[in-house]
Amino acid sequence: MNTSSNSASSKSTSSKIALVTGATRGIGRETVRQLAEAGVHTILAGRNREKAVEATLDLQAQGLPVEAIALDVTDPASIAAAVKEVEQRHGKLDILVNNAGILVDDATKGVSGQSLETWRTTFDTNVFGLIETTQAFLPLLRKSDAGRIVNVSSLLGSISEHQNPASFIYEFKGVPAYNVSKSAVNAWTVHLAHELKDTGIKVNTIHPGYVQTDMNKSGDQQNGELSVPEGARTSVQLALIGNDGPTGGYYYFDQVLPW
């Protein structure tokens, strides 16, 4: 299925407002850059205000329409303050990219050996933080003519691929809390897309690819197959889809992934 932006979405990007969580570095920051380059006024959200401002000033210096906001997806007060700030500045939100995520598993301990703290910490950011942020911004997304929600997941959240011996992720069970949190994000996406199917809001989840980010570093060794700009592409494509675009899907570029 083609998820590329079409004329219906691209002709009015200059009036659109986007917010990207976890955007001070890596895929999040690049997603901000690409949305802004497409003409979308983009809010760079990070839990550390100073880092968010620093990243924003760098992008503004390149002539891009970007502003900073402090947003910690694990802090209800921070979420509420961010929503209030966006409402006061813009009165609506057109695009929400839920990019914030963490990986804190100990790969030496397997599934049963991960501490409950690891599971809770992972789910607080990757699942509950994503849900609470989305719920809080939904009233502003409903004020958009064409709201878009993009949840950054991973192929590691695909249950069917984890069960498939032919899949290259079949043996990749070393970060179970992360994997299961992304399965939960996928399930949340399906349920929310169904709830909003008769509105103009489209909800999709994406796999960015195996990207050369800090999360994929082992000591001084940088792992990953894709550059950071390539890793942001699927999020940006789904954020800019037209009214005839998909909802409730799971994508990697234009490829539909198995749940």
C-alpha cells in the first residue's frame, strides 16, 4: 500500500502543526527536521527543556519552522502543561508522532530473568506514556481537519514474526520488555484506529528499521543498517498521508508488516 504523501496532504502542510515526542536526538530529531522541511510547523518535544531548546535552535538556524517544548511522557503534569501550551499557541494539533521510547533490558538475563523494575520502567515510557500523551492531545487532534497519529514501534513487536522460525527476529528474544512493549503499542494502535475510524484522524504504527542510533550502540561500536534520515522516513510518510491514506496499519516504508 502506498503511504507516500499526495497532493491532498502536501498542498496544505504550511498550515499544519506537528508534535514529535522524544525528539532531542536520533530518529525523533530527524523526524522533526523532515516534517519541517515539508513545510509543517513542528514542535520538538523532549523531557529536558534545555536539550529541546538546543536542538530547536540548531534547526531554526537552518531556516526550519520548529519550536521547542518540554514534555516528559512519564509525567502527567508535564503532559498536561504541554497540551495547555500547544492549545494556547496553536489551538489545534494536526500530527502527533509518538517517538519517545527506551530500551533497558539486560540481554544476558533472558525473558524470565528481567527484573520487574525493568518491565515497569519500559512500559511506563513505551506504553503508558504513549497512551497518556495520545489521550491528552486527542481533543486538539479532533480540532484538526485531518489528524494523524504515528506510533513508533518496531518489527520486534511483531508476535507473528517472533513465532516464525524463518524470520530473522525469531532468535532475537534478548530484550523481552522492549519487544513486548512494542507489541502492546501495536495492539493499542489497532484499537484506537478502530475507535476513530469514522473521524478524520488516522492512526498507524511503524517500524523505523534497524537504524544507526544511540539505542543500537554496543560500547563504541555503532550497529544498524539504516542511516538516521532513512529511519525517520516511515514516520514522516505516515504523518503526511492524505485523506485516502490507511489507518490501523503497521508499516516499514511502503511495506505492510505482519502483526
